[in-house]
Amino acid sequence: MKLATLKNESRDGRLVVVSRDLTQCVAVPEIAPTLQAALDDWDACLPALRAAYDRVNSGQDGAARPFDPAACHSPLPRAYQWADGSAYLNHVELVRRARNSQVPESFFTDPLMYQGGSDSFIGPRDPIIADTEDWGIDMEAEVAVVTGDVPMGAHPADAAGAIRLLMLVNDVSLRGLIPGELAKGFGFFQSKPASAFSPVAVTPDELGAAWRDGKVHLPLRVDLNGEPFGCPNA
């Protein structure tokens, strides 16, 4: 199943179900007005959302309209929690080297994680706003997961079972601000502005065999200004 949020006059947008081929979408206010509302009552909403997905895929929903990624907000325009884990060693080594810092020994057994700002995200086609490019605006392609409630001390298998949706994210960084801010010893704040997410969020079953062991087994293709930039295995 594929879900998206269209921009409207509200901060949280309007939930739509998107066809598998990304050509059509349909609003489902009778099920949930927003994606957050659907997540808050996921077990009750899921059967109706899947039924709407089947209708839009079959072309039998007369209320369907063309899907335009440029009209989308991030699937969750804001969220109660945004935790970013740094789990790829090569990436950590590169960014640490760029600011003349060493990878901490603890990283090899305890991946880095920080709590980012989640009061506002930006849409997949929205500009990244900054006062000056001297701040060093940079991109980071990442895989994002949206979970339901995860109890404290949950076993990894239980945590994986709480995954509701998968997205891609451009985790924006201001490289010029990071060294000075981290030197204060209190983590990211100004150097990590609003991030942008993919137009759609998908349920893990959409990936078929590429979703197993709680991981995405696919390349993460990244272009910069229309030119290939990277293709790591996610």
C-alpha cells in the first residue's frame, strides 16, 4: 500500500491513497483525514485503507485523480518523534574526516543516534531554505521507518513488528555549522534543519522479497542535479 499527504490549508495536509504505479490517488477522509490520524488508529484503519488501495489500483474508484508529487507534503508533515541513527560506518568515517574528527570506539558496538527536530518537515519538491549557502547545505539519502508504539526494552523482532511504513528521506545538514555546534557538547540543533521525505510512504509488503530481516535489500539510488551521485546497498 502507498500513502501520501497532499498540501492544503492545514499544517498536516490531506491523506491520500496512491496507486501502485504512482499515477492516481484518492482522498479517504471517511477513513482518516491525515496520515497521523491513520497511524493513531492503525489496526482499525488498515483494512479500509487496503480496500481503497485495491479500488484505486483497479481503476474502479471514480473519485481518483492524477497523482502529482509536486503537490505533496512529506507523508508526515510533522511528527511526534524523529530519531536519526547513523548505522553505516563508511558514512560516519567520511563526515568525521571532513571535520577532522575520529570515529569513537563505542560506535562499533553502539551506533550513533540523535533526536532531530520533527515540528516541521518539507515536501519532496520543496526548496531548502537557508540564509546563506555559506552554512554548507548538504544532503544525506536515508531510509526512514514509521513505527507504532514500541515498548521499552523491546526485542529486535518485536520492534520490527511495529514497523508500519517505509520512506526515503533527504536528511539535510548544514556542514558549516556542525563543528562549532558539536564542540559545545550538546548535539545537533541549528545545524540540522528540516528534512524532506519521499512523496509516498509504503507498507513493507510493497517491497516483496526485498524486505526481510527488518531491512531493505535494495540499492539507494541518489542523483545530484540530474547526475548519478551514489548507489549504496541500503
